[in-house]
Amino acid sequence: MLIVGGGIAGMALAIQSAKLGIRAEIIEADPHWRVAGAGISITGPTYRALKRLGLLDDVRAAGYFIDKGALICAADGTTLIELPMQPLEPGLPTAGGILRPELHRIMAARVRELGIPVRLGVTAKSITILEDAVEVGLSNGEVVGHPIVIGADGAFSQTRAQIFPDAPVPSYTGQFCWRLLADRPEVIDRPHFYVGANVTCGVMPVSQSQMYLWLLETSADRRRLDDDRLAPELSAMLTPFGGTAMDAVRAAIRAGTQIIARPLDALLLPRPWHKGRVLLIGDACHATTPHLASGAGIAIEDAMVLADILAGGGTPEDMFDRFEGRRWERCRLVVEESVAIGNLQQAGGHPDELNRRMAHAQAALAIDI
């Protein structure tokens, strides 16, 4: 099996497949196999998926895990309510965070430990689906054949563009997400969410010493943000917010501070997600916004389900149909509910409606795959 893309979905599939005796090879466009980003929030279902993958202990050691509820705060930092959170399994964290590069490092190290071949700086320039194989023309000039090909190459997947040239692409949802790493005050020992007039933000611990800020900004235009404007714009948006965490974030903002600001895009590719012997997984077919903190989780779940199905055998068409049947409703819920929550935020929706939608989605995701 050839896996196109060495991100979370692709690495998870390679790892789980190796555990089940299925041979896989990864090609990854980035010659340095890097990942951009600040922190990533981890929910109970994602911790459960990481446990099944065999990476829970490594993730807990490198990140920050929580066994208590999150806090909802007013703009000035005053706690309004504590959201109770229960572990999905004994010993499983309720939530937590980790630096995105750390998660990537952990997964890449496991791929290497398992001896899974990884070709870096290589892309699939052409994909030809034959009756009994897939012929892939690589960017280095090689032509390779594999029984099946899995496109795990992200939201703007070139695999998707090749097998479904008329497929939709991710569309802008009307919000920008700003992210920043800062020193973690000792009192910030759990997620804090802050409700402002025009923006919503929060902090999540990602290690013993750091936390990351996320801020959702409504913007009608998918505008370009110049690097020299990031610090002053973020500082201005944080003006209404107070409290220990926000004071620490403000102290971290200065000229040259690494601030990530990206438009939020989403895509739910209609079924089928496969054509012949080629299947899409992860963001390539269901790219979501961060409102439910579940993008990484459902990507890992995709890998777990697909590896299980592949181990059971069958024709590619049959196996891929079964995969989509098991994954469609869960992935649809994450994408559609995340976008709906973002739309409510932009419209100034009542907090009770936002909480209702989040609780509904979280209850559904608590059910094991």
C-alpha cells in the first residue's frame, strides 16, 4: 500500500497497519518532514484513539493532560462556570494539549521504529488506476505500482484533485484563527474559554511550561495578513480580555513573536471517497474547523478503522465501501457541527445554543468507533 502524505492520518495508518502485518510505504512532499503550528487541543475521544494506536504514554509525557473540567470565563477573566468532564475510560485524560510539532515528532519516531519506508520530498505526479494495481508516477521520475493507494495529503489534496477533478475544495467559513504560544502561569491548569463581544478566545496548557492561545475572529474577507501587522492586530483584539492568562499572553506579544493567523476552511466531500483502488482519508475528504477540537482525532480514527478493514481482506471496492459506511456519519457530524458552531459565533448566537450543539456533538463522539 502506498500512503500519500506523512501527516497525522498517513502516519497513523502506517503505524496501525504495521501492527497488523500490512506493508505500507509513505511519500511526503516536504523534504524535511516538518509540521507548522502551535498547540493542539486533545479531547477524550482523541486520547482514546491515541491509546489504541499505542502512543498515549508518549503523548502524555510530552504534553499536558487534564482530569478536571474546563472553565468558562467572562472577558475580564472571572470564572462563570466549570464544565464538568468525565474520562471515557478509567485512566484516560478528559482533555489536554500538546505542541503540534511534538505530536508530529512522536508519530514520526514510531514510524521509523517500525521500519516503515518514508520517501521525503516526493509527490505523486500521476495516478493511473489499473484493474489489479495503481501505477503512480513520482516527482523524482520513478514509476511505482501498488495494490492500493491512500490519499492522506491534507485539505488541499492533490490525490483528490487527480481522482476527482470536479470535486469541491475547502471553502472559507468566515473566521480566522489566531494562535500564539506563551509561558504558562501555574494557575492555568486546564482549558479556559473567554467570551467577548466580537471574538472568542481561550488558552490550553500544552506542557509544564507553556500554553497556547487561540482566538477566533469574524472576518467577511479571506484577507492576506502581513507578518508585521500580526502582533499589533492580535494585541488590539485582546484589549477587552483580562485575567492571569491574558496578562501572560500580552506579555508574550512583541515584534517578531511567532503568531499564526489562518483562515478557517472546511470540506465534507460527498461520497464516494474512493475511486477504484484509490481512497481518501483525513482532511483530504473531511477537513474541519477547530471548534470541536476533533480534526486530529477523526483522522486517527480513520486510520484505525481502515487498517482493521484491510486486515480483514476483500476487494478494494468492498473494503473502501465498508470504510466509508463506518466513517461517514461521524465525520459528517464533526465537520457540519463545527461549521454550525462557527456560524453561531459569527451571528452572536446565544451561549445556551452554542453549549447545546457542543454537548450534542461531544456525546456522539464519546461513543467508541
